[in-house]
Amino acid sequence: MDTMKNDYIYAVRMVNVDKFFGKVHALRGVNFEVKKNEIVGLIGDNGAGKSTLIKTITGVFPPTSGDLFIRDEKITLSHYNVKQAHKWRIETVYQDKSLADKQDLWRNFFVGRQITGFLGFINVKEEKRIANDILINMIGFRGEGINVDAKVNKLSGGERQGVCIGRSMYFDADLIILDEPTVALSLKEVRKVLNFVHKIKESGKACVYISHNMADVYEISDKFVILDRGCVVGNIEKVDITLNDLSTFLLDYAHGIKETME
């Protein structure tokens, strides 16, 4: 994987993927793809299969059947796990923010990935330098009091998500998955997170954005994939649908008025 090609078309592609948990059919013949430098909004009610789909991509759950391709290369599923997903440059930012509240910002950037010298000691000066560069140039933190030595518990919810996104971008993730990143945030904080997502696109990365807020999903996505009871029932390019029509489609489908839209 150290020789991964850069001329790929798809950051990830699932082909006819099924996933069973005992008798529960969680994913049903799912075809799902995210192109290089594309943001895909993944939409669906609770229980639609979004989490199972994401955990299949990230190596948590092996699919029962079907194929998984990363950077256009077919994955050997028997050897694929979370560690392998990280090697394939797939990172996930969960709604619980996954940061150590009482630690400094710079320490949070390098958890499990410390920069060490010849004798194995952490190179604090270099880690702080890189963390400062990420804060200022990658995610645009210029607020008073926000620096590499600040404690995470001093940050707002939106700023914490920005740190997680910036960390993923720095560690060269080709695909960043954001799982409900704006839950319980104020409108001002939601705007911060959406601005960070725009930076993912600007940096040439791909992203899967999961949210129940249609306005947010519509703003930042290039394409929408709609799941219902483990099936893909909609695969729609942004240029082909308005926000109002997307919301109407979701309501109509939920009430059994509209058929699958591919």
C-alpha cells in the first residue's frame, strides 16, 4: 500500500454488498461509490443502514457478500479491518468528537502517531510546529486564545470538529467520513463545521457526509445517496435536484408515494 496509485477515479466503491447479522439483512445489494474529490451526502432515517455501510467501508464489519474497491483496487475482505482502512487513508470523524478533553491541542493531533527522535523521545517542538500550521493554514483557526497549547475542553463543539477534520486532512486521508458532525451544535457552530467541510473539498479529498439536516447536506454535497432499510433508493446528482425537491422526494418516499430514484 506504500505504492498506492494517485490516478484513481473512485476513493471507494461498493458493488452488490450484502450484510447479515444473523437473520437481519442490514445491507441489501448496495452499490455505493465516492469519486476522488467528491462529497457524497448519505441520507436515511435511523435504522436505514447508514452506520452499517460506513462500518463496512472502514473495516469494522466485513460484508457477507459483494465487493469493495478502494482507490480502484479490489480489497481482499478476509484481511480487511480498521487498521487496514487507515493504511488505505480512510478516516472517520464521529459525532462524539473523539478528543481528549484535558489534553493540549497539539497532543490530540498526534495521538498514536507521535513524532519521535532517534532515542524514541517525542519531538515536542516539531509536533507543536505542525499542529500550529494545521490550525492556522489548514482549518483557519485565528481566534484569540486558540493555540496549540490550549486545552480541548476550552474549545466549542464546532472548533473540536474542526480539529478532528484538520487531523484527518493532515494525515493524508483520501476519504474523510463525517458522521453527524453538527449534532447538538448552535447555528454558528454548524457554520464553522460546514466551512471545514468546504476545506476538505478544496484540498482535493473525498468525503462522505452523514446528517439529518437536509439544508446542510445539500449545501456541501456533490451527490446524494439515500438509504432505506438497507437498500439504496436514491442516487442523485446535485445538479439534477433542488433542495426543495430533495426534501419532497424524501417525504414522498417515506410515505410510499414515490419509487426508487436512480
